[in-house]
Amino acid sequence: VIPHAAYQAVKGAAVQLSINLAGINVQLAGQNTGYEFLRDVYRTLARADAQFTALRDTPGLAAYAATQENDQQYDVVAEFMAMQAAIADAMVWMQTNIPLTVSMKPVAQWGDGSIISTEFTPAQTSALRTKISAVIASIS
């Protein structure tokens, strides 16, 4: 990957992640949510982290980013580290705090949707929203 492509990819991915996470926070604040949604949140964070990891060591990226930002003191590696630390913090919170015991729907109610009846209220996801907000704040 050339520095120009890596810089554009990471900028685009960071903006898209911020937009997605803002929407996720709105949804978590406004309604109950199930395990499938939380799984998708976790996967979103994991994909972003993997993409940032793949791009951060692109040869020449640091110099190219400093030129593009018109700031020779700009440290793109520090930006990556801040974003990825916030992402890791949110993922660890999810791994540690989302209960793994669930209630199942009766078989007659399985249909095409989820078979898990356990849901989380906005109050129960408030700490996760705080972690997600920290990820959003780390994106500049």
C-alpha cells in the first residue's frame, strides 16, 4: 500500500467508524437491544481495529500524513494508537461486562428472528455508550 492510499483509507475508515458509532449510540440510548446487535457492534469495532492495524505501518505514511495535515509535528502513529486504545477499551468492556447467560424464547416463537429473548435496556448499555463515545472522540 502506498502512503497516499493508506492515508485516504484510514481517514475514510475513521470517519465512517465515527458515523456508525454515533448511530449505534443513538440506537442503544433509545431502545432495548439484543445480543445480535451487540455482536454487530463488537464486530464493527474489531474490523476497524484490524483495518487500522493493517494500515498504520505503511512505509512513508507518517511523513505523508504530516504533509497532508500541513503540520510537521503531526504524529499519525499517535493518532492510530489513541483510536486503537479506545477501540480496545470498548471491546474489553464488552468482553467483560456482557453476560453470557441468556434466556431463550420458547421454540414456537423462534421463527426467523432471534431465539434469544434477553435484551438490554438503555440504562444497561450506558457504560458501553460511554466507551463508544470515547472511540468517537479519539477520531480526529
